[in-house]
Amino acid sequence: MVEGGASRTESVRAGLGAASAETILIHDAARPGLTPEIVTALRGALESGAEAVAPALPIADSLRRADAEGRAQDDVARAGLMRVQTPQAFPTALIRAAYEAAGPDAAFTDDLSVAIAHGAKARLIGGDPRLMKYTYPEDRLMLEALLGGARAPCVGAGFDAHRFGDGDSVTLCGVRIAHNKGLVGHSDADAGWHALVDAILGALGQGDIGAHFPPSDPKWKGADSEKFLRHARALSDAAGARIVHVDITLICERPKIGPHRDAMRVRTAEVLGLPLDRVSIKATTTERMGFTGREEGLAAQATATLERPI
């Protein structure tokens, strides 16, 4: 790591000062789609005699100048014009000499320009659309599509219920809530997160929570359900999937969920690595009907939306 400068040119100078290899590739960090194939092609071009080489793509759109108010002016011929990308590759001695000859105050938009100004014979090779530069906020969606490949939305559903027993608190969605009863269960009986784990497993086609954490196994007695939720997230990551949204509904007369809802959302978002606005937690009652209405226990249902590679 070296300190960057106030301009791109100054930052590259700093990097060149620390480089020791015979050849060097200079890349924009704002182009995250770099592939091994591009690196191999650049090195091959240098080995075949190129003094400077960069990936590039032809321009497909029409080009037209515009004035300061955005009014269309004259056409620009696009024949022979290319969109030059990075990384750009050079023999280290050549690009060092080019930067030294450019002088301390010189500023360039890319390193190919520095080498050409020094007399280097530059070559362009086929670029890659995945090397697009992340410049504007709206570029994120395009980059995700280019880098992530085709994905299918998958939705899983989960349900869990626990009866009330002795105790002075319950744990729901990772939050301990004072109550005149506790919840009976082999682990911490966190019905909200148990339902959510089943929803994630359902979207992955990975069975249910009992298959992964059997209640017959004593090691899960009293276990914190955060372990179960992190396990479901790890399975999602291993499958190349992304959890994009979760929704939990807690069904009970008491305890009252409203005062704890925000804390539950924060804890759930934290464990799943999601933005807060991708986590929904709601509560409802059964109007005093059924086992939840008689306060014999509580229930939870959940849905999880995942994007999975096709």
C-alpha cells in the first residue's frame, strides 16, 4: 500500500515508485470486473513486443456534441473511435521513464496517454463490457447484472410456534423481552428467527431447521438462535445466492411487539448483513382465538426472498 496523490497522475507516480517487477499493470479500482483472461491477454501483448497495451471496446452509439445548455450540435464521426479501459500494461522501465519525462505538474486521463507522449508504440486489444467504470449511482445495477450473471428470485416460507412456560422473559428476533412467562423449546425458542431460518432454507431447497439442528442433539439445548440464522446465511453464500429481503410476522396477544420492533429489525439486519430497509418485522393477534389468543403460546411466520444463480 502507498499513499495516493491529489490526482490520478500523482497516485500512479507513487505506485511506480514502489514497483519492482519488470512489467506493470495499472488499473482503475472503479472497474471491478477484471478477469484473469484480460490480464493474460495484456501480458501476451507485451511479450509479443508491444510497448504499451490496453483493452478497448468500439463505440456503438452515435456521438454528438452538445452546448452548455444541452442543445445538440454537430455529429462526431465514430469510425475508429474506441473506449479505452484498464488495466493498461507496460514494461516498468518504459512507463517510469515516460512519467519522469512528463514533468511533476503534468496531468493525464490515463497511462496510455503518458506512454504515447513519450513516443511509445501503443496497442489496443479487445476489451470486456464487465470492465465498465463505476462512475454514476445508476451504474450499480448494470455492474451487478454484468458481474453476477443471470439470477432467479426464489422465495421461501417458514413457520414456527412455541408454548409458554415458566420464566420471566422471551427472546424474539434476537431481542430479550421481559414477560411474565418464558417460551419452552430445545434452544432459546426464538420463534421469529426459527421461522426465518426455515424460510431461507426453503428458498435454498435445503430442508428445515430440524434437519440441520436436531432437537435430539443435546449440544443445541438452550442454544442462541443467532447460530442457526448465521448458518442459514452461510449456506446461502455457499450456494452463490443473495438474501435480498426478509419479512417476519409475530403472532401473539402478549408481549407487545411494537416497543421492540426496531431493535428486532436492527438485530436481524446485522446478522444477515442486510440494509435495514430490507428487513420487515410485523405483529398481529388472532383476536383472542386459538392457542395464541388464549396466551398458551405464540407463533411466527416468515418469508425470505433470495436471488440465486441460474
